[in-house]
Amino acid sequence: MTQASKRATDRQPPVIVWLRDALRLADNRALNAAAETGQPVLAIYVHDDASPGVRPLGGASRWWLHHSLAALGRDLAEAGAPLKILRGPAGRIVPELAQQIGATAVFWSRRYGGSERAVDTAIKNSLGELGIGAHSFNDFLLAEPWEVTTRSGDPFKVFTPFWRALRERGDPAPPLPKPRKLTTAHVSLPVSLGTATLDSLDLLPTRPDWAGGLRETWTPGEQGARDRLTHLIRSRLDGYAANRDRPDLAGTSCLSPHLHFGEIGIREVWHRVVRAAADRKVPHEDAQKFLSELAWREFSNHLLFHNPDLATRNFQPRFDAFPWVSNRRRVRAWQRGKTGYPIVDAGMRELWHTGWMHNRVRMIAASFLIKHLLTDWRTGEAWFWDTLVDADAANNAASWQWVAGSGADAAPYFRIFNPVLQGRKFDPEGDYVRRWVPEIAKLPAAHIHAPWDAPPSVLASAKLELGRDYPERIVDLDEGRAGALAAFQTIKGA
DNA sequence: TTTTGAGTTGTTCGA
DNA sequence: GTCGAACAACTCAAA
């Protein structure tokens, strides 16, 4: 750029790109549109823990957000538009900031939760009154939730027809490249707008620092996300349909936290998988299976958009009368991985250590909490919200309701996972359990999923005494199952 | 409007 | 050990 044209750019009024759930540079339509104005770009992140109704982030999400923002800040600085961090109610901060720096427009990627949409609508109105442009984009979903409807124009409530309708729309638009150049907006931000630094947001745990397991498991940020996708396509997609159910094999994509924070765009994921299948680098069936998993994420957002209180209210109102049981001792045993059922405990400890749990094990652990312990699904939803790095308002709520049977297209009441059978089926050698429940690691595969049935000689040679080295079962499986069936009887036909 | 086929992920029981 | 049926009836989506 010549000196003259640089001065010309400096004289131009800036635009703002407000980054929220699309913490990346590539395939970011909001960022791209801001760049294409040719005006200087001010990139901001607003840490909003003040707007009413916006659910506070869980601990694991806060850890991820810190590192994701750090990575985004580095990438943006390199691209020429350093990230500014602000703290406070977005509804006040964004319009005031735009007005004070003389911005002509604000760009952002859409969000789909009820309170988030309320905030965004209010801001759009405020900006409109100030004569400032407000431009929002879809950077999170394959299709907008309102674009996929039944023939009669209603939202879908069953996955399969939803997926069919989504598929009939064809491939999403190809992903956009990173903006070629961004011009820095040289503005000074008044402290009254809540200027902050990443560290001052206090997102990281300190006393105690429990994030060691997260650090060794994850690389937040756009590069880490793209590496995961590459690894998926090169190494995990072949055989994905079968292996994804095996917690001992690491057969899942592990993209969920990256997708949640928008470190990689859904359009890029879709197109790279489709292309790999077209080039016969991965089997068609495996690629289709993976795409259908993306469609579940899509379906969850569809449900959340049309049911903003999905995380707190039974989708099926008859569940309002369900006789949930409160038992803090048992819930605590579940949370800490001390139920006495190895596959459940392994999953809950994996979650505690890494901020993530294998999908199959999530179902087993959730089914156990809901059906064997008769705990209200919202208790489990809240625990996952706090401990998962991929905690997502749509996926978390829809999935818990699915297991409970209270959701859309939910599991039938009689589907009660037996943790012993599930363990034997999906962790046949017991390797997953051995990794996370080391105190029973010496048990042979034949007994590792049901230590209480092991003969005394086997327990002795594994140096294992139940009740001392590993908890006794907190509930009997047959009684738990019978209790669940009886409880579900009470709301039948309600 | 009415009808019809279908609906992610399981377990148990009895032949 | 294997296999099919039962476990409820209901709601959804589309013809």
C-alpha cells in the first residue's frame, strides 16, 4: 500500500466485526463482509456475563474460550486487525462503541439460543436508530433453522425426515478463504466501554488448577481445529461407522468443541469430507455416517431455535409429572465416577479429566443417571454444561432430553442401557475402563465390566477388594431397571 | 381430510 | 448359543 492510499484508508470510517461463536478467520462471512467494505476493521469480542438470561459458561468452556481467544488474537493480529476484548452487557457496549468510534456498520455471525437472539435483536434495533448498519450472517449451521421445514411449513420433530430435507437442499456454499487483507482501525477505546484484556477475564482455573488434563488433550484455535479435521479424514473416517461406537478405539472426530466455538466452519468440514469421499479416499458409507452426525448437530439447533427453553423444560409436557428422585449422595457418586459400574465411572472420569466424553459412553452414563437413579435429566445436563469443553446449548439439551425420553424423536422408555452389556459390547477388552479406572486395571476382560461377579480368586490376584479399592455398586441393576419402568408407567398416557 | 408407514444408539425372555 | 418377539402407544410426515 502506498503512503497516500494508507492515509486515505485511515481517513475512512471503520466498521466493526463482532466475533462471538465464529472464532476463526476462514469461512467467516461476517469477517469477510467487513473486510470487503475496504474500510478499516475493528475486531471485538465482548465477554458478556451481564445480559439477563444468558447462561454463564461452565468451567471447562471458560478454559477453552481463553485459549481460543488467545489463538484468534494471534491470527487476527497477523492478518492486520488485532482483537479488542471488552467486558459487559453487549446490548449497551456494542451500539455505544459503534457510535463513539464513528463506525458505519457492525457485522456478526448469527446465534440461535433464545436469550442470545433477544440480545442481538435489541442491538440491531439500537444500531438502526443510530443509522449504523447491522449485518448478520450464518457461520454456524448448514442451513438456517427456519429454512428447513416440513411440506406444511412446520419445524421438524423427527430426525430422519429432517435429515432428508436437509440433504435435498444439496451441498452448502463452499467455504470462503481467509480475508486477504484487513486494515487496522486505529481507534482508542474509552474505559467506560469495558475495555479488558484476556487475562482480566479470569477464564482460567487457578486454585486449584484442574486444567492439566485439558491441556494435554486439546489444542484450541483454528489451527488445532483444522488439524483435527485433517486427522479425521486421513485416519478415522475409514471405518468410522463402526469405530465411532468404540470408546477404546478413538474413532470419533473430536471436532465438537472446535465446532462449538466456531474455530472451524461447518461448511469447510462438510466439503472436505464430501470431497474425500468423491475422491474415494474414504468409503462412501463412512462419510455418510459422519455427515449424518453433523446433521444431528443441525437438528439440535433446529429444536433449540424453535424451543428456546430446551435446556430447562420438557419437550414433552407429560414429563412434567415424572416422579424424579433426589439423592445427592448418588448423584455425587455419578459425578465423581464412583458408581461401582466401570464403564459409567470410566466415562465420568474421562469427562472430569479431559473435559470430554466419548459419545457412546455419554449415552450409557446419562441413561444410568436418569433411569437407574431416576435423577431429573436437568441435573445431568447442568453437570455436563459445567464440565464439557464442547458444552453446547443445543446439543447438550437435546441429547439429555433424548435419553430421558422427554425430547423430540426421543428414545423409547424401555430403552434402558445395561452398563455391563454395553461395556462388553463396545469396550470388549476393557481397555477404555483400564485407562480411566486404574484400580481395577488388573482384572481380566471377562470380569472388568462386572467386578462384583468375579470369583474371589480373580479379585485376589487383581489385588482388588470391592468397597475398599473400588466402590460397591450404588444401585442394583435389576432394581434400577424395574424402578425406571414403574416410574415411566406413572406418566403413560398423561 | 384421512390414511399409512415409520421412528439413532436396547434388553429380556422364551423357544 | 441364537433368534425373534415383546416392551405402548403415539406422533410425525407425507401421500
